[in-house]
Amino acid sequence: MATTAMSGNPAVLMRLVASSYTVAEKAGAIVRRVLQKGELGIVEKTGANDLQTLADRLVQQSICASLSKSFPKITIIGEEDLPEEAVDEDLIESRQSEEVLQKPCPAEYSALKEEELVVWVDPLDGTKEYTEGLLDHVTVLIGIAYGGKAIAGVINQPFFNYQLQHVWTLSANMGRTLWGMPRVGAFGFDLQEVPDGRRIVTTTRSHSNKLVTDTVEAMEPDDVIRVGGAGNKIIQLVEGKASAYVFASLGTKKWDTCAPEAILHAVGGKLTDMHGNALCYDANVKHMNSAGVLATLHNHQYYTSRVPQSVLQALKP
């Protein structure tokens, strides 16, 4: 995708999405580089299933510093709690995607100001899988919200196609960036549906419990896929590998769901909590998605109707 320093006078939102695209591409390159060097710098945050690596830290620094430099008045909320420190200049990305800038901004967003926008950042979604070599599960997530709604999302998949290549060779063909906005479209992938109307549920690989398994079983799936990363699961939905992402538990945070929700909405899908309520992405909301996550490309009502009453009682919004 061509990039440019600036293009005419596009709306603030489109410039922010265009910057997020190139920033996410740089983030993917950082993630690959850290793995290639082999020094992941792993630390446990709250336990063995909640890890942080050097890639998490460098990518969050890169994304936050890059977007703050170009858009000083936006609010950025990132997963990692990092100390205030100077960021190396080589982590800063100032270019913008020309392809994004050429898309028309929806009229209702054309006059938005920087200070009205909230950016939710997960620098490395699927950190545990990253440390275990399950590289296709890993994504970088940049979600943009206005008025509590996810209105744009960018997902970089640093190791897309890695099975076809030697992972230590930083090929130009490795990785891809998906992005989407409701009423603009979704780009960087081919939208597909699960064949033959099969009901395939994707759910957590490493954070399961009785609530999760009871809910998955209640959906009466033909098949269940257990993978890491919220971004990865939404990609499965839009590429026809799964019909529903079901996670009836605490665990995901707003930075896990903002970008994926925007892309899913852009293709007509839906993401809610287990009660069917929309998630809110205001700057002052609690970060935890305390009533779980349910996402579908179609037939959302079927899945919400199948959630056991015991689960709904256990998961309070």
C-alpha cells in the first residue's frame, strides 16, 4: 500500500486511520524483528497466562508515540502500563496510507475533532501464543472510538503466511494489515462465510472455565476451534473459518475488542457481551469486558438466545 506524508485536507478521522495503518505495519515489523533476535524479554504480569514481552513494550511505545506526535489531542489507551520515557526516533512512524486517505469519510464523522476520538491499543494480542511459537494467532490491534462506539479498526497480522516461509527470513510477503470502518468498508482480506451453513464456534485456547465450556456446548456447534487472540478469532469469522466467537468469561479488555468490532461491523457482523448488549469504548469506561464477548458474522440472535441463564446470572455487565 502506497504511503504519503500528507494528502490534500482529509477529515481528521481518515488521517488517523491512515496513520494507524502505517503505524500497525511498523508494529508488525517490530514484532518480527524481536522474534528473529530471539531475546523476547518475557515478564509475567499477573501470572503465567498474562505475559509481556519486549515486543509488547516496543510496539506500544511505537504506536503511542507515533500517533501522539501526529494527533496530540487524541486519547490513547494501551494495554501495557509503561513508564514515561523518551522513545527512540526509529520507533516513530509519521507516514500515512494513501489508500485510506482516498476513501471518503462518512458524513457524520467528517467534522470530528482529535479530542473527541479514543484509540484503544493492544500492541501484541496473543502474547502467550507468541512466546510458544503459535505465530499465526498473533495480531496488533488499533481501534478508534467515538461516542462510545468502535468506528474504525486496524489489525496487523505480523506472521500471516509464515508457514509458507522460513520465519527467521523477514520476507516482504510476511504479514498483512486488515482495516475497516462501518459505511466505508473492510479491506486487506477476502470476506468468506462458513460453508454449508455449518455452526463452528471459536473460543479461548488458554483461558477456559466452566462458564465458557457450558456456553459453547449450549450453542450446539458442529465443531469447536480453540485459538489465542481476540483479533485472530475475528479474522476467523470474516474469513469463513468460524461462525461465532464465544467467550463467556472475564478476560478480554476494550483494547482486545475495539478494532476487531469495527472491522466486523464494517462487513455486517455484530459484537456484543453475552447479554447482547453493545460494548462501550468511552475513555472513562472500565477496561474489562466483564460480561464476556459474543461475536458473529450472521445470526447473532440465535447465539444470544442459546446462552444459559446460569451464565447470564454469573456475568454482570
